[in-house]
Amino acid sequence: MRIGVLTGGGDCPGLNAVIRGIVRRGVSDYGFSFVGFRDGWKGPLEGVTMPLDIDAVRGILPRGGTILGSSRTNPLKVDGGIKTIEKNLSDLGIDALIAIGGEDTLGVATVLHEYGISVVGVPKTIDNDLSGTDYTFGFDTAVMIATEAIDRLHTTAESHHRVLICEVMGRHAGWIALHSGMAGGANGILIPEVPFDLNEVVGWVESRFRSHYSPILVVSEGALPKNGDLITKDATLDAFGHVKLSGIGEWLAGQIETRTGKEARTTVLGHVQRGGTPTAFDRVLATRFGLNAVTAAMDQDWGKMVALQGTDIVRVPLAVATGALKTVPLARYAEATAFFG
Ligand code: F6P
């Protein structure tokens, strides 16, 4: 079998480990050959490829980013996009695709599968918001990076008796904020799933100062005040219709300064959370996802996404994985509130 592999959407640590797992097992155990598609769905859409063999994947396990490149190209927004992909696959002699991506990339894979193209999905995103899997790879690394930043913010906050706010990614799911905030001992965590009450946040800040410590707040980029609006960077949308988030941290700092008279500063972690080498957990998860994705192709089990459930790698229908976002359950958030204020 000849398989095309692509990585789409925002990059994340562990992508190269997945690619390596796919190629190593696919070539050695199944005698498959591979074609790398460049820059997400742009590759199959425009027929842009690169060689993908054992030599190409040597040494890439700990490397961040993706050797294939990535993009947010949406073939469903291109006239005749699916037909063009089908033709390019046939011209290149490709029998099947392994798509490594989040809700957008795998949303396209779901439609291609319904159309009759042989495809397997691998769940990638630092946001950890894909359904059907306990974790996506990249999330653990993002949480580790954010936790280290929060640890550092604690000491400088104490020196200056300031409120320090750490704004993290996650789009409409608060997983990164919840986990890094709990791991970093934040005095308040604000997530998109639970609109916050500004007076309550001010209360946490004041109570923390009363105990002679400086407050650290972790805010998800998609968090919003009760009866308030989502704060976006600008008015543009990407090819999948997503707004660019960021700005809630700055807004919150201004509100806290006005209401408490204390200095407040914001650190926006941004793309640092997506860069660099994956943690050991993500390397192992990504490798297992790659190995199991190519086995799903061997079994011709199309339209499935490999997923982590407990400690097992299972297969779930792509349509289930991309049907609804996996957001933070209220009970999980409630656990974290024991440490607020
Ligand atoms: O989906 C992953 C993610 O990192 C989100 O957390 C964030 O909102 C978005 O991508 C940023 O994407 P871009 O690469 O377009 O800046």
C-alpha cells in the first residue's frame, strides 16, 4: 500500500514522533511506501509532496514542529476541492491518507471518508479538545511549558507585591488553563466553559494579598466575563471560521488595577506553548498513535481515529471525534476552585 501522510492546523510537539512511528512500522512490518504531503491539506489539494522514508524520519523523535509543514488550508472551502484531492491521490498512486490534526483537519478527513476516500486520523492539538480520546499529544508539553512559566511568575510577583496574570491558549476549551493552573498553584483559573464574575476574581486577589502573598491568575484565551463578550485580537477569521483569540489577560489586568489599586501585569504565553521538544509523555503517546494509525491502515479500518482511552490505544469513528468539542466538565473545574483566593 502507498500512503500519503499530512499534518494540518496549528503545529504541536510530537508531530514528528507520530510521523516516525507511522513510517517505521509501515515500512518494516507491512512493506508500505509513503508520500509526505506538504503543509496540511494544501499538499493533497495542490499535489505538493516530499519523500517520506526511513531516512527522512531518522533523528526526528525529539524535534518540535513538523517535517511536513502545516497550514490551515480548508479544501472544503475550495471549489471542487474534494474532487481535486481525489484526482491528485490517484495521479500519485496513493491508496490511502493518514491525517494528523485537530478538529479542523480531522473534520475534513471525516468528510473525505464519507466521500469514499480511505483515511485514518491521528488526534493532535495542544488544546486537548478532541472527543473520543482522553488526551491528544502536545497537550502535556504545553501544560509543562505553562507550568514552568507560572512557577517563575510566582517569584517575581512576590518581589513586587503585584498581581500577575498568565494568559494561555486553548481556544474554546480550558484544559491548558485548568491543568497548568492546578500544577502551578494559581489563585484563580478562568476558563471559557465557566464565564467569570469579576467581583469574585477581585475578591480572590484581595484575599491573597491579605495573607501576604501575591496573586497569580491563569486565564484561558477564550475565557469571558459573565454578561461580557469574547475578546479577540482582530476581526479576521481563518479558513475554518475561527477568530484569533487573545487580549483577555490585558483586559483583566486593567480591571483589577482599577478595582484594587494594586499593580497587575499580564504575560501572554502564545506560541511558546506549541514550540520545541515534546515531553516524554507526548513522545510515547505520539509514537503509539503513529504505530497504531498505520496498523489501522493495514486493517483497512477507514474512517477511524486512533485514541487514548485509559492506557489503551483504541479506534473511534472520525465522526464521533469531530462531532463535538471535548470541553472541561464542571466537576473538574469545581475541584480546582478549592485553591482560589
Ligand atoms: O488550536 C491550537 C491553537 O494553538 C489554539 O490554542 C490557538 O487559539 C490557535 O491554535 C492559534 O493559532 P494560530 O496558529 O493561527 O496562531
